[in-house]
Amino acid sequence: QVQLVESGGGLVQAGGSLRLSCAASRSSFRINAMGWYRQAPGKQRELVAGITSLGYTNYADSAKGRFTISRDNAKNTVWLQMNSLKTEDRADYYCNDHLYPDDYWGQGTQVTGSS
């Protein structure tokens, strides 16, 4: 069983920045893929960014150029740096740990904001 603990969410204004963190309790952290997903009220959960065990990254079109996912295998941690935040970025953000065939999820961290 892998536990994921997210942090870093909060209240931001449009144009602001946030850095989300996800700490994983996994001894084999370096061999798994990690991702950040988000879910806004009334919408399906969607992938925001992913990073493979080798550090290859992929982003949703909405995140390209504004968000950066990174990981430190020595710290069992993955981050999501979010810049130039928009109102449509408001959502619950979830960390995902994927090592086939298993998927683990964190409890989520909320990104809210004012216009």
C-alpha cells in the first residue's frame, strides 16, 4: 500500500502561483510514474501533468507553458509548479502514483481563488 500526502493548495488570485507537493511512502519510488490530476465541481477528473520514472513529462494542453511537474526520487516527492493561474484552474488537485497494475491516489488539495 502506498500513501500519498499532498500539500500546497490554497487561495490564489488570477495570475498568481502555487507549488503543490506530494510525498509518497514507497520504497521503490524511482520506478513508478507520477501524475497530478484535478477535478472541478461538476466535472470529471482530468490529467494535468505526468512524469515517468525516467523524468519524461507530459501536460494537458491547458497546463502547457504554465505548469511544471518535477520529482526528486531521493525525497520520494513530486511537485507541480503552477504559474499564471487562471480561474479555470480552481479545482481539487490529486496526486497519482502509477506502477502497473496499481494506481494510488492522495486525498487531494484544494486550489481556490478570487477573480
